[in-house]
Amino acid sequence: MVYALYELSTGYSLFKVVDPDKGKFKLAAFRPFKDAKEALQAGMTMVNADVSSMLKKFLKKNLVEKSISDDLAVVDKKLGKAIKDSMGIPCIHGAAVHEMIRGIGEQINDLVKESTEKANNQAALALGHNLARYRLKFSSDKIDLMIVQAISLMDDLDKELNTYVMRVKEWYGWHFPEMQKIVKDNIQYAKVVVACGIRERIMTTDLSEILEEDVEKTLKEVAAVSMGTDIAQDDITNVTRLAKEAVELQDYREQLGEYLRHRMQAIAPNLTEVVGELIGSRLISKAGSLLQLAKHPASTVQLLGAEKALFKALKAREATPKYGLIFQTSLIQQSSKEHKGKIARVLAAKTSLAARIDSFNEDAQPSSESGHNFRDLVERRLSILDGSVGYGMKKKVKSATSSAYNREAEQGAAANPIKQADFIIDQSKDKKEKKDKKDKKEKKKRDADDADGEKEVKKTKKEKKEKKEKKSKK
């Protein structure tokens, strides 16, 4: 005999499987939930594959106390294992169990008289809403979806801005072509077009708030002798309107950048401290969420954004890329070419740790102290690789949860550059001595091999000579 555990939105039910082939089942026990709160608690424990105290009491009363040792059919494999470990009830699962549970679901309204179809549907709807709210754990300060949307919008705005400004320059270039070489900043160009309109007004308009003094002076001088063509007032109106749109987009982009900075400080302060808000938000967007980024190992974080290049290199059996999105960080940009890969590995490791701290931190106002320490570690590593700090002068760094660095050791290292140089010279001497010893060993080995070779040659010559002598005697 087999019993089947079936979870309803209104309570727990236990069925005796009379004939699984014919789909015959009999209700053995039913335990209704008292209210929506109890139903939510039971639903969450089921989703997490845990055995709640309510379910334990239900199974103990109807199986253990009645000395029933038959198998219990459970849909979820993890839940079955948890029931077996905690209560010792043998559980089964698989394709046959799924068919069994499907058959019970089709007859549930006839089998369970205590719960009507209408009540089941209402309870299922309410429980679904409550589970969704519980799983989302909505908080306006801790939702990283806003970051993903904000950085995506910022990238779209950059593309639109480039398109708008390019169109303004091409359009207005017919009227004043020399302006492109004088005013090289795109937004300044658009602001000049909005402020002046036609070329003749540039000579009489004060542009000190937009341009520098020397640039303004040059622009006014060139505007007086420009070889551009005259255009109609309607054309000027449309160009000015387009330039105004570009300026407004830029203002909105700045506001969006400020919003993104505050949001990153609230959600991922340590990640922001290590790589900055823009790179941090792009990493979160690429991973899907802050939690997903925290689950990635450092090697994956290092190559986020370079997936195509990675698989292309693997397919062609070429050298794989060393960095993805983190290449844009200032730390990697400052490092020399031969050290970029090493700094990328160190930075990716600290970025991964910072993301985990931010993701699993439950404080209302998380601190960025760990991220600051990680940043100092990477900067210290960069200075060591560049040779500005000797390897023997490494300062002792506390763990990420400690307060700060040993600043006195750092100041002492900076105040004694001669000691650092002495250490580097001593280190180079040790390397030279090791190399000399290695060369001597290799030379002895070669000499021994040569001596053995000469002995073999002499031996073969002697044997040939003896053979010739024997032949001559015969």
C-alpha cells in the first residue's frame, strides 16, 4: 500500500492509493489551514523543501502513531528526503508519483468534501499573491532592478545623443562649417546653436557661460568671415529645435547619472567603492541582478562583457581575453600593459567579494568600509607591480571586516625609499646567485655526459681493433 501527500491551498491532505492504474484513491486525512498567514507559512516551507512543524504533526498523527510503514508518495524529491531524514518515513518520487498526483488533482473536489471548488480557487489566488509578495521582499531601497533599467536607459540616451548631435552638426554645418573645428564638445555645439540660431547673431551674443574666453573670441572672428551658405528661417527653427532636444537629453542624462549614483550607494556601496557606480551597475545588469553577480566566481566576473571574444578564442584555439567590463575601470587603465592582466585578476576577486558582501548584508544602511579596504588592496598591488614599492615592504592588511589598513607601516615604507631600494638590490643578488648555481649544475651534467660519450667511443674503437687482429691471425 502507498500513501500520497497532496498539498492544497486550503490545507494538507493524505490519500490512500487503492488502485493507481485505475485512478482510485481514498482520503485518509485532511488538515485545513486556520487562516491565510498559516497557509503562507506552509507554502513557504514547501517551496523551500522544508518540513514545517504543522506538517510533522499531521504526518505523525496519521502515519507514525498508527504504525503505518508504507511508502509515502511525494512530488518534490528534496521534500521527500527532508521528511525521511526528520521523521524516518520512507518516501518515493518519480514519474509514477507525478501521474498519481495528477490523478488526485483531477478528482480533488470529489475526494475532499471539506473543501469546495470555489474555496480552493479563492484560497489558491490569495496564496499565490502572498507567496509572490513574500518572495519579492519588496523594498524601495534594496531593489536592484532599478539599477538595471537605469544603466540600460543611460546607454540608450548616449546613442540617441550621439545621433542627435551628429545630425545637428551636419545640418548646421551648411550654414557655419568652420564651427565644428572650433567648438569640439558636442553639447557646447548644441548650446551655441540654441543660443544664437543664425550665424550673424554669434558675433553679438554673449557666450561666456557656454564657451571659454579664447574659444568664444575665435568663434566670433571666424563667424564674420564664414564661407557657409545662408539658410531659411524654417531650417534654422528646425535645427534649433533639434539642438534643444539634444541639450535637454544631456540634462536628463546628468540627472539619471546622479540617481544611479545614489541608488548604487544604497544597494551596493562596497561594489561602488571598488569599481565605481557605472561599471558596478553594468556588471549587475550583465549578471541579471546583484544576487546573480554575487554567485559568480571571480574568473567569471573578470570576463563579464567579453563572452563573444572568449568563445571565439576558444573555438579558434587562440589566447583568451583577460578582461571584460572591468577593463574600463581606472585601476586597469592606470596599470602598464604587461600588468593589466594581473590587476584584472586581483580587481575581479575583490569585486566578487564586494558583491557578496552587498548582496547578503541585511543592514538597513550598509557600510562601504570593506569596499574601501579592497580598493586600497588593489591600489597597493598596482604600486608593487609598477615597482614604486618593494615586495619586502608590503604592509599588513587586516581582513575585509576590520577597520582599516596599518597606515603607520604605509607611511614608514613611503618615508624610507632607500631601504626599499636596498631590498630590491638584495633580491636581485639572490636571484643572480641562484642562477649561477643552476648554470654550474647544468655544466657539470654536460661535462659528465661528454665524458661518458668519450669512454663509449674509445671502447668501440678498441673492440673493432681486437676483431681486426683476430681476423688477421686467422
